[in-house]
Amino acid sequence: MFKPYLLRSKEARVHHDYILADITKLEFRPKSFDTVLALDVLEHLTKGDGLNLIKNMEKIACKTL
């Protein structure tokens, strides 16, 4: 997430937890989230990084991707 947007959301208390990270290096346990969503992301990655991201998202999602 773009850091200024993250900070604005945090100040507004939109969510309880926030993580600022490199999306190409996600390190979450398998099945950590019910839903994993990436909006306006893939078009900014190389094809290889995009495919790896999708594979990682599939691993950490319990229900939907």
C-alpha cells in the first residue's frame, strides 16, 4: 500500500492492523487470511513477479483470492 494512504487510513482507524511490506516478498503462514485481494497491482509487476504473487496469494488465502 502507498505509505501516505496507509497512514491516513490508520489515523482514521479504518482497520485494526496494518502492514507495510514489499508485495513480492509476502511472508505469511499458509491459510492466514479468508480473502486475499490485490487491486491495481499486477500491471505494475513483471510477468514472473506477477505469477509468483498469485501463487503466494493462493497459499495464504483460505477461501477466496
